[in-house]
Amino acid sequence: MHLKKLLLSLIAIAFSVSTFAQDKIYKRNGDVVEAKIKSVGTKTVTYLRFDNQTGPEYTIVKAEVEKIAYQNGSEDVFDGGRMPRPSRHSDDNGPVSEPRPGYKPNVISLSPMQFSENGLGLGLSYERALDKKGVIAFYLPAAFTLNMNSTYYDPVNGRTTNGHQDAMFYAMPGIKVYPTGSFGTVRYAVGPSLVVATGEKSSSHYDPYSGYPSVYRTQSHFMLGIIVNNSLNINPSPHVYLGLEIGLGFSYMNQIGGLNSNTAFIAQGGFRIGYRF
């Protein structure tokens, strides 16, 4: 009787293990499909969705497949849709090879159209994915902008004149979170960044008796704050990166001429083009 119960238990465990075993299709665009492989042909791969194995069969062109990892530990690695390279089993001597990602983890990009709350300028950024799917990435953008719209009233000649073009430098280390992973053609990301900015601030100081500005001066300007960036990331190919980004935040510290001032609004963003490596 006990032997019968033991056999039934072993059968149940074996059935449970087989139920949770799954194959994985690694696509060249970075997506991973959990599946049950039905057949691998000369040009296509036929499979069932792992979460719906009684449903319809799906077919994918082999040229889109980077690798198939089977539930028993074996692998088929494809070369541009041609015959698979020899697979390595988990019980062979040596480690099982890792899947070759379609996209590399590093991105360096230039923003020729950068803006901030100060004005317009240029930006440069570096990004590195911190996990295999690229869900979390370290992000370090830097920017330089000029305020080109500053004017003030000059009481000497009695007219409005152009003011100083204030320059600001920004460094914004932070993280980007990709809900669906960063290794794909089009991906959305959001994440916080620390903002450290230094530069200049020009302003007019009014005479309380005459009501006219009596002094126009340029002072040092330093800000420390936080910003939340939202970005649309486009990867037309494994090495070409395009991005649109906008970030909004506020300052914890806003010093003008070495003196603390009111909390300041912070904004940054622009169009980016870069290289993934």
C-alpha cells in the first residue's frame, strides 16, 4: 500500500516538472518567447505558447531567431536563419553558452537640440543596462545651455536692451527603468536623476524710490535638485539609437550669488542620436 502511494507521488512530481518545463526562443530584437517547440524547419520555427499549449500553433521566420534554448538544457544557435550551429548540452564538459543578445548594453548619444529651464544648447549622455533584459539602466546625461532671451530696462538711455547670455552646465546621474526591457525596437523608459547645475544668473535690481531698475548684474548660480525623466527610445538597428526625452523636477538648493533663493523649477530634454555598443 505504501509502495503504491510512493509510486503515485513520484508520477505526480514528474508530471508537475514536465508541466513547468519550457523552451525559450531568443529573438534577434532582444525579445524572449516562452514556448513549446513543435518543429524547426529550414526557414521557420513552429511553436505553441507555453501559457496556452492547447491553443493555436505559431510560426516565426528563422532569420528572426537568434537561439532556441530547450527545456532539457540543449540549445540551437542560428546564424542568420541558416543551419543551427552545434548545440551544447548541460551535461557536456564545460559551461552552457549564454544567449547572444541582439543589442549591446552601452549607449552613448549626442543631443544637438537640448533644452533646459535656462535656455537652449547641447547635450551628451551615457547609458548602461545593468541586467540581461535591460530593465534597469544607469544613466548619466550632461548638458550645456544658454539663456538667449534675457532683456532688461536701462535707465541711462531709457530703453530695453539685451542682457547677458547666462550659461548653465548640468550633470544628471540617475537610473532609467524600462518596463519591457531596453533591448527592442521601440521602448519606453522612466526614472529619477539627481541634478547638479552651475553657471550664471543675470537680473535687474529695482530702486524702490524710482520704481526703475538701478542695477543689472550677473551672479553665480548653483542648483541641486531632482528630476524625473520620461523617454521614448528607438533602436532601428542593434547599433543605432534614437531618443526623445523630457524631464521635470525642482531644486532642493538654489543659490544666486552665494545666497539661498526660492525653490526653482527644473526642466531638461531634447532629441538624441547615438551608438549602441
